[in-house]
Amino acid sequence: MKRVFSGVQPTGNLHIGNYLGALVQFVELQEDNHCLYCIVDLHSITVEQDPAILKEHILDIASLYLAVGVDPKKSIVFVQSTVAAHSELAWVLMCNSYTGELSRMTQFKQKSKDSESAPTGLFCYPVLMAADILLYDTDIVPVGNDQKQHIELTRDLAIRINNKYGETFVVPDGRFLKESARIMSLDDPTSKMSKSAESEASRISLLDEPARIKKAIMRSTTDSEGSIRFDVENKPGVSNLLNIYSSFSGKGIEEIEAQYEGLGYGAFKKDLVDIVVEGLSPIQERYRDIRYSNELLDVLREGTEKAEAIASQTMKRVSERFGLGI
Ligand code: AMP
Ligand code: TRP
């Protein structure tokens, strides 16, 4: 069995892009791999957070993991800050990474460009991510394309340390989502659906009520041509809606195109509303059962224990290799 690790930041609620792009894969992977799914709260404080809201978001995301089908009997679900070894290993890795390579990370460049005083944590963000991954002898990291550079850095660090100090880390591979799995913003289909976009109309959150889902889909940007046809270049809005329709219904794009031949956007969008509402309803129901239950806290505590057991082995090895401790 391969070891799989992935993490999601507890900033805002997950949207259907996260679901179709990442969570569906998480659920599939747990069938024949040993998976760890982490809520990376330490990463989220690289940007200022309201403490009370952060706490809620951590539990929201954990509940959503379980609601979409991540099974705590198969996978380890835990919160990053509850396993101290993430921060410990990050320090060791920081001592082996160069300011030059971290300055070249595009995410850091983007997030720090308007600010004279970017926090050091933002600069070291990719090193903490490398620690998350290397701590568990991870083979595969399922993530979005935007994380490619961070995975490369993780591999570089693992190889660098293995060469210098002897075999210490497993060198992980990224498993990147296909471009077609990218769900685009509903009001600007040329940019990715994102948690942080200001416009609420741009996304559908997994916990949205039917009325909001309806509003978002009915108002979504299309084009003036009027035909339901997959053509990302010329019809990005309709193509995005076709992708969402196909993912939620399990029907192929061509089958959907044929079904709506000669019909207008109105009928298509109306059906899509029903399909998305129906698709999200069992997730929302399970979410409501889990979110305020003792079961949730039990799962997370157990996750911490299981993760710690693996992490402490790695840290023992790291300490030995580096000559740390007594
Ligand atoms: P983020 O919301 O950026 O923290 O991403 C969490 C996970 O969801 C990552 O694996 C992303 O690749 C994935 N993801 C985020 N936005 C989208 C999107 N619009 N379409 C598909 N996958 C996405
Ligand atoms: N940086 C990732 C993102 O924004 C989140 C993350 C943190 C992560 N640690 C990780 C993803 C380890 C995979 C593995 O999406």
C-alpha cells in the first residue's frame, strides 16, 4: 500500500471545485492506499485569522471530509497543529533550505507583493508543507496544479538531506489534478472557482442552500450563442457548467450536449440546479449529523494519535541523522 498525504487549509467553506477537484479523489484513494488527510491550520495563520472563526472552520472542514465519504476506519483525519512534529520537522527543513529558492516560490511572490512586511511564516510556508509530507514517508500527494512548485521543493529537500545525511526521507510524487477537473468561477469562467474570491456569486459552497445554488447557477455567465456545446476557448461559461453537470450526474459531456440540442440555456441551467441540489443534499445531511457530534472530536483525537505514532518514528530518524538531542 502506498502512503498518501494531502491537506486543506481551514479558510472558508469548501466549494464544489474543492469537492470535484480534490475530495472525490481523496475518497477514491483511500480504497487501496494508506491515506492521511490533514486540516492544515498552521498554514492558515500565515495570513491573519479571527481565532474564533478559525476554530469553527477547522471543525467545518473536518466534518465535510467525513460527510463526502472520507472514512476514518480507512484514513487518518487530523488537525496539523495537534501533532507537534510538523513544526519540529519544519525547523530542521528550514535549516536546509535556501532563502534564494524560497524567494522564487510564485505563491510567496503573489501573496507578498503588496506588502512591505510579509510575515516570515508566509516565506516559510512551503517548508512547513514539505514537513507535512515528509513526516509520513508519503509516496503520493494529490494536489492542484498550483502546488507543483511546492511539491518540487519538497522533493529537492528530501533528496538534498538524503544525500547529505544518509537515507532519511521518502521522496514523494505529486499527483496533479487534470485541467478538466478544474471548476471555474460562475461569474468569471476564465478564473478558477476559489474560496477567497470576493464575489459570492462566483462559487457554490458545499453547504449552500438550494435557493443560493439556484441563484448562482441561473445568474452564471454564459454567452450569446445560445447552444449547449463544450468549447472551453469560445464558450468557457457553458463548458464549465457542462463539466459540473457531468460530474454530478455521471453522464458524459456528449450525452448531455445531445440531450439539450435545440434547447436554450434556461432549461439547461434549471436542470443543473436540480442536479447540484440533489448531489449536495446527502453531503449536507451527513454534515449536519457529524458537525456537532462527539464522534467528530473522537475521530480527530484518534487521528492525532495515529498520526503522532508515525511522525515520532520519522522524528527519531531525523534526530539520529542530524545528531540532535542526547
Ligand atoms: P484550496 O481551496 O486552494 O485550499 O484547495 C484545496 C484543494 O482543492 C486543492 O487540492 C485544489 O487543487 C482543489 N481545488 C481548489 N479550487 C479548485 C477548483 N476551482 N477546481 C478544482 N479543484 C480545486
Ligand atoms: N498548500 C496547500 C494548498 O494550499 C495545502 C497544504 C499544506 C498541503 N500542506 C500540505 C497539500 C501537504 C498537500 C500536502 O492547497
